[in-house]
Amino acid sequence: MDRVFKNTFWMLLPSAFNKASSVALVVVLARHLGAAGFGLFSFAFFYIVFFSAVAEAGLTTVMIRRMRAEPQKAGDVYRKGLRLGIVSTLAAISAAIGGGAALGFEKDALFLTALASLGLIFSFRDVTFRWFLETPFRASLGMRVSAALGIASEGLGLLAVLAVVHAGAGVEAITAVYVLSNLPGFVLLAVLSYRAAPAPGGEKVSYAGMLREALPIGLSNALNTVYLMLGSIVLFLYGSIEAMGYYALAFRLTTSLRIIPEALMHSFFPLMASQSGQAGQAGQAGLNAYLRKSTCIMAFTAMPLAAGTVALSDDITRLLGGGSFGPASLALSVLSWATALSFFNTCARSALNAAARGPINLAVSSAMAAASAALCFTLIPAWGLSGAAWSLVLAEGAGLAVYSAVLGRPGLAFPLRFTGKCLLAGACMYGCMMLLDGPLLKLSSGLAVYLAISALMTGTGPVRIARALSQREPTFL
């Protein structure tokens, strides 16, 4: 477990820096561009996220699983995975630009979309071709090199954007600088990845076999992207550009927290994959143990994040966007619970992928995408901004309900009692915060209440957590 937490730390560190710089950019760009300009800037990147799943195509999950479960094939897996990744990324860029033209985007929106699509190659933000280069580091639980490059690249990008904003640049120049600032770090990562890759030789794998295993995972990831991002697209089509700006602020803040479950499960996934490679009940029991451990960590983390965000939503939107972004407060409150639900869905998705149950994930993702589409096209034309927020939280809730039902097929289960106790502690935290005035007093008092109540109900106190992280206890779950 020590390696898991250390690797998670190195994955979270650049992502946390990325999200902190993103918050800084939200503050700067929301004021510099206004609600309409910030909405257009955000829409270009929201739209491109649809095609990130096409670029990744489920292949990096297959690469990591095979590198861990079949080390004699690791060298061939890495090289063939890179070649497939180049093809899928170029296809995604072409589809993004062609799709924007087919949907009738205005010239300014289409140009921004084309600029943003270049980030699918070398961006250190979100899912890009960078993931293929990181597979040797992810599989070996050694993300320090990539973490350092991510921090350096993000810092360079932040400074470059601040410079062009200071010079009075428009949204096009800001977008170009935001994307191209990642190029130096990408080149260095490519060199280091090739050096760290498993040696060529050994047993071979087939392109067809990798694609066959990746297909349900890639389709599932694409559908996950659809349910996550569809609300922003429908709001852009049916709402105002100002509403898009309000939604973008709330969406960017809440989705930035999704890096927590993603980083943790990227660290747990190689261990889960190793357990799934073992035959019999021992492998299944080990996989289920890792699912329960990861879910308990998610529950302990997600509840105070959601409760605190809801209680401080007005203060957060005023701080980041100014008084003109007040309508974003309601969306922020609702979307914080969508993010909390996503913590649990990420655990289930990773466990099923590790167990080579991609078709189950695909079925759940299909249900979530269908629910999201029905909700978006029903609620957004009627309710606008609030409809977009509620569409996402209801789609996440539907996914969690389905995952809870289907996990039993491969012998897996969520730790419901522990999760329920964390939820109750989060409710107490929210009640405490609503009785107080001042954001700092609310936050400090609310966290103290949450830690005290959760420790009483679950035994998960700060001392025990510290012991678990240092391996003096095997687990605090």
C-alpha cells in the first residue's frame, strides 16, 4: 500500500498544480474575457473532451494491464500501443474539426476548436496522447518523472497565458498559447518514455488482440465522456453564451476534483490487474479487497468535499468570478454532488476493467449516456443552467445504482456501511457550516466536525490514517 499512496501522491501533485493554475486562469480569464468570451473559450475545450476518448481508445488500460499481467510481452505491448495511439489521436483530431464544421459552428468557434484539438497530441491536461507515453511509468508505479514534467509544463503555460493577457490579447491568442505551451514538456516526456520502456524482444502480441480487448473499454470511456460533457454542448445550443460561462466556471471547479479518484485508481489498477491474473478464489478475493479499500478512501474524501462546496458555493463563485458570476452558485452546489458520485463510479469502473469485464462497463456507460441524453434534452431547454447541472448529477446517480447492481456478477461489492457513515458525517459537517458566518470559520469548524464524527463512527481518525500511510497498520478500512 505504501507504493500505491506514494504513486498516487506523484500523480496528484502535477494534477493539483494543474487544477490550481486552472483556478487562477478562471479568475483571470473570467474577468478579462467576460462571461461570453470565457464561455466561448471553455466551450472549445469542453467540445474537444468528447474526442479524447477516441484518441485514447481504451488502449492505455490494456497496455498497463498486459505489462503487469504478462511482463514477457511488455516490450511489444508498449511499441504496438504507441503506434495504435498515433493513429487514434490523428483520427480524433480530424473528427473533432470535421464534426464542428458539420454542426455549423461559427468561424470563431470552429477556429478555437481546431486550436484546442492540437492539445489531444501533447497537452499535459486531461486525456491525451501523453497517456501512451506514460504507460511505462504507470505500470511500474513510478510517476515522479512525468509529475515533474507536468508541473514544469503547467507552470510555463500559466506564465505564458498571463503574459498574453497582460498584453491585452484576445481569446484566439490565449487559446493558442494555452495549447502550445505544452510542446517542450511533451518532447522531453517522449524521450524519457522511450528510455524507460520495456526492452524489445520477448513474446509478441497482435494488433487485433489489443484492439479487441480495448474496444469495449474505449467505447465505455467514450460514453462516459458523452454523459459528462453533453450538458455543456446542449446548453451551448439551447442556452445563452452567458449561461455557458456560468456553467463553465462551476463545471471546471467541480470536475477538477475528479483527478483524486482518477489518480488513486491509476495507482490501484496495476495491483488489481495483478490480482485478476491469479487463478481461483485468491485472485478474486484480492481484487475485491482492493475495491473495498479504494472505495472507503473515496467515501472518506468525497463527502466533506461535496458538503463543503455546497455550504461555500456563494463565497467560491464571488471569489473566483466576481459579482457578475453569481448565477454559477446553484450550478456549483449541484455539480459538487455529481463529482462525489463519480468517485464511486471510478472505483467500480477500474475494478471491472482489471477483472477484464469491459463489456459490463460498456453496458453501464451506455445506460448513463442514454440517461444523460434524455435528461439534457428534457431539462436544459426548460431550465437552462440549472437543468444542465441536474442532468449530470442524475446521470451519475443512475450509473452508481447500476454499478451497485452489477458488481456482484464478478463477486465484487461496495462497502455500503462505511460509505453510509461517511455520508452521515458529511451531513453533520454541512449542518454545522450553515449555522456559522464567514467562510474560514465555516470551513475549519465543518472539517473538525466531520473528522470527529467520522472517527467516532468508523474508527478512521487522523492517527490511524497516518499509520496506514506509513504501513504501521495494513489498512484503516
